[in-house]
Amino acid sequence: MGYIRGYSRRFYQKSTYHRGTVENPGLVLTLVEEDNSRTYGVAYRIQENVSDVLKLLREREVGYEEVELDFYPIRTDNTASYKVKTFVALPSNDMFCVQNDDEIAKQIVKAKGECGSNLEYFEKFFEYLSEHFSEVPESLLLNEHLNQLNTGIAT
């Protein structure tokens, strides 16, 4: 558990299979560069079959850029960062979709794909954050985009 710097989460990636359809795409989270921001999450250490695992991830994350970032662990006495790999959707990706928060909220509420509704994905994301990062102040955990969506969809 920890965070990366310089990126924030946004519902800017269309999902036409898992959480939506071609006719009614859902929106899922991606990372976008943003100065002075932190994004909290989990880093996994791959100890076996590293090349096979990376190959599968690269196949799954087609259209994303693989980046290496510093990860700052929390809940440990060791404050040293270490390098992690993640995938970031680029604006040049056909599925990258920047909209205003009202339009994003409407799309999340109505979309449904093979893995369930987009609203379920949205709700599970917030549940996970509150369950696993309860010690992190909400002002650090959620950016303005996520706060506005959470408020707008909840009402």
C-alpha cells in the first residue's frame, strides 16, 4: 500500500466490453499526469515468471503506455521509495475520453457491460478506498474530479 506522485485518477477511459458496450460505453479509471498530486494504491511484487506476467499485462493493457514510477509505501517504517511499473492511457488512445464531470456521471450511471454495471465498478472503487486506506485523509485520497463524481452520483 502506498502512493505515486505526479498522477491522478480520472474516469477518462472508455470501456466497451467490461463495463459498457460499443453503443453505450462505460468509463473506467486511468492515470493522468497532474503536478503536485498523489494517487494511492497497491503495488504487487512479481517474484516468479516475471516475463510471462509482464507479457500478459502488456497484452491486456494495449493502448496504454507502460511507465516506471517511484512508489512511496505507507504503513511501514521504511520510507524509501522503489520503482514500479504501471500503465497509463494516453490522449492519443482511441478510448481516451475527456468529458465534464456531469457527462461522466450520466455515462457511469447508465452503462453496463459483460462484467456488470459501470455504477457497480464506481461504487466498488470507493468502497475499496474507504476500506483499505481509512487512515489517509480524504483530501489526499480523492481529487476534485473524484469528489465531484461521488457527490453527483450519490444524489
